[in-house]
Amino acid sequence: MADGSQHPASSCGPETVVERVVLDTHVVLDWLWFEDPRVRLLGQAIEAGHLQWMATADMRSELERVLVRLSHKGKSSLDKERVLTSMDRWACWVTASVPSWRFQCTDPDDQKFIDLALHGGARWLLSRDRAVLKLRARAREMGCEFTTPEAVEWPALERQRRPAGRL
């Protein structure tokens, strides 16, 4: 996916889709790098097509930079490639420009996740980052839950369909 040429302006499905989710980098790492059991059900829901994981090339680039740092701490480059290949396989790619939302995160590195979640019609932005989570009340007003992966009951997730976001 590196250059975006493999995907249209958005590969996130037709007008009606399963629930959409945006994962921040730490949640992706918990799932695909550390294989944290707390996010196992989330991963299974994405892999089974019950959730649609929305991502951008910028999010992939950030993940790749973090993986380079982590690979110097004991895991092989094969693990890095496995994570990136998994992201390429499971994420739906939004290549259209995502405008900044009207409220800003105190951590500018997290703004891209907030913007995509709100503009892309995501039901959840999953993060453990305090700067993101402190915006949860405002995001809820916009129809998106900013929460931790553990706070969502994934087994109860039904294959509900809802209108796609603005992207």
C-alpha cells in the first residue's frame, strides 16, 4: 500500500458498510506486534469483516517508523514485515484528503486519527492515549466513540449496517 496506487480514493466500501473503526498506532501494535490478548477479539472482528478498519498512508508511515524502532529491540525484520503486510491486508485505505476537524488534539501526532474517525463515519476511534480520550464527550456528540479497545464488547457486535461517512 506504500504509495496508495493499489487503492482507489477510498477502498472503504459502498454506501452502506459494516461498522467502521480507526485504530491508533498503539492499538495496532497491541494487536499485530505484541499479540495482546486484550485486543484479540477486535482483531478477529476485523479479520472476519464485522468491522472495517479505516487507515491512511500517513498512519501506515507512522506505524512503519515505530516498527523500525521496535525491531532494534529484539524482534526481527520479518515481524515488522508481517505487521505491515497485515495492515495492508486488513485496512481499508482512505487516500482522499481528510480535512482537520474543528476541535484539536493536544498531541498533533494524534490529530490524523481524530480527523479520519470523525470525517470517515467511524463508530469508534480506539486509543489508550489520554490526549485522544479526553475528547470523548465532544466526539460522542459527533457520533463517534473515542475509547479503549477493552471498553467495547466485541462479541456482541452484530453485523449492523449504517450509512457511510462523508469520505
